[in-house]
Amino acid sequence: MKNWKLEGKIVLLRVDFNVPIDKGIITDDTRIIKSLVTIKRLLEDNAKLVIMSHLGRPLKSLLPDGQLDKIKFSLAPVAKRLSELLGKDVLFSSDCGGADTKEKLTLLQSGRILLLENTRFYKQEEKGDPAWAEELAHMGDYYINDAFGAAHREHATTATIARFFDKNHKGFGLLMDAELQNAAKVIQHPEKPLTAIVGGAKVSDKIELISNLIDKCDNILIGGGMAYTFFAAQGHFVGNSICETDKLELAKELLEKARIKGVKLLLPLDSIAADSFSNEAKTITTTDANVPEGYMGLDIGPETIKLFNKTILESKTIVWNGPMGVFEMSSFENGTKNIAMTVAEATRKGAFSLIGGGDSVAAINKYGLDDEVSFVSTGGGAMLELLEGKVLPGVAAILHE
């Protein structure tokens, strides 16, 4: 953040407080905790801090009478948790920019916080409505975007609003700044060899990611369900494994692009296959890329783990997006767990490792390795789009003068 003189100034801070809440209880406050570094800094600067965030998709989950569920999707529990974490009262507005907000603003003192109600209670938010964004902008002297997890959205409070502040009155928060700087270590000037580990169920979800990484990487390790689409494209039998038959030509194109670029695109050598999608299913370890009839591949096998681990340990920069198998089931977590442990080992030996959001973050956290890798991204979709080479609206709106 810039060296602004914020004493007594109203700072509009967009954060990502989209946390899981069950019956009014926050079940994971990681995103709130990650935002504290920016919040504390602004409070130390004696700003009057007005915080905005979305929570869920209330307009897509209306009550039977067509009304918003203002209990399920309220940020009130977040205000309570934020108050506990900071050890100071947090004012909470029942609206976002309306009469209650304006009344609470008159009570807001320097070094204190006002949290506004869910931005997505307003259809203007997801539409990126300029009139509403301008109205909100007029409440503050400065605007700071620290919501990396929502930076890929062209929404009113993540992008449109920033256009109503000049370059001297808008900027990134410390979390957003860290996300962008760490992504740049992979995207712009990676220390070589650069290895990408890409998993997940579908090739179609990661087409642009893999294609963009082929232009940058030395090695790409493919695991998860998407591997079987690549196998089928090569003429292997994949049994009942997940396979996007309409993406076989695309898989061939990606393999050919990697070959032409001299990039090692490594597919599994073997699989842990099961006769049903169940933790109690009968399992076998295949001896090659083929999966027998009646079986489905649900994890990478031991020979693949050896190959992938060797490649990871030889790397100087590592980016990981997507699990190697159905790691939520203990019978099929071995591949993902081993990769997570090896990425942590490579990091200890001096490699830079970026865990690029989504299920990879869940895996790193599951195995208690979040402090043993270089950076864990808070934004699944945003980090994915950044690695795909896209410009994020929430970033562009800050950089645009």
C-alpha cells in the first residue's frame, strides 16, 4: 500500500470475506485472518475504515417467496468474528451504501471499522453497475482492493468503483499485493526449471491453463481425472474412468504443442483403479496407462509418484493447481499426499512453490503443509485466470489511471 496520510480519512476496503457459515457459525475463518494484515495497517494509520465484501450467491438462492435470505447470507457473523480477532468493536451496517450505512458513517471514528452488509444483496453488484459504484465511491476518500479471490469478477465493488478514484487515491491491499507478486514469480521471471503440476477431473476446466503453461514451463505433470482423457487420446483403454470424449482432439493438440515446444508433459505411468467410486471399493494398481474394464482410475500409482517426485525435486520453481486423485477418500489420497510432501521438501531445499488455489490449497491444508510451501493463494478462480494469462478486472481497474 502507498504512503498515504490516512488520519481521519474514510478508506473503502474491498475484502474477500466469502467464508463458510453454518447456522450462523463460521466454520473456516482463513480468509478473515488473511485480511488482518491490511486491516491492522489501516487502523494503525488511524483511517476510518469501511469494509465491503460479498458472501455466497444470495440472488441465486432466493427463499420460496422470492425474497433474499438475509439470515443465511448476512455478514453479521463476520462482523462478530472480526471484532473478536481484532479485540475491538466493529460497527455493522444492515445495508450497503444505504440509509443505515450513512447513519453509521457519522458514528465512525478514526481507527475504527464499519462493515457493510453483503454486496451481493444488490443486483447492481454483479452487473458492475456504474451508478451504484459511483454512489459507493462518494462515501470514501480512498479505495483499496484486497479481495484477490474476487479480482477476476467485473463487479461494482471489485472493479467499477475503482474507476471513480484517481491513481493517488486507489491501490492494492497487502494481501492482493502478495498474491500478484508471488504469481509474477511463476508467470514473468521464473527460476528454471519450472514445473507445473496440474490435476483435477476435467481437461476442459484447465485447457487455457495447460496451453499457457506450455509456453512457460520445462515440465508439466498431469494427474487426476483429466489424465484419462489424455490416455484415451493416445489410444489407451480407460475402463470406467472419467473421460471427456469430446476433448480427445484437444488433448492431442496439447500433447503436440508440448512436443514442439520441447516441454516434458508427463502423464501417469500407472494408476490406482477401483471397481466403484467408493472408499471401500476393490482396488488394483495398473501396470501401465490402460485401465481394465469395470475399473476406474482414481489416483496416480507408485511408479508415477516416483517419476513426479524426481521431477519436482529437480525444479527451482513449482506451481500446483489440482489434486492427483480423489484425495477426499483415504484409499485414493496417496498420490496427492505424496506430491504435497515433495513440494514441501523441494521448498525446503530452495525451490519457490506456489499453490494455485482450489483443491490444491485444501490438500496442502489437510496435510498441515501450508507453512512449508512458499505461497498459498487465497483465490482459486482468480489465480487460475492469472496463470492462464488473463487480465483480472479487479487488478486492471487499480492500474488504470
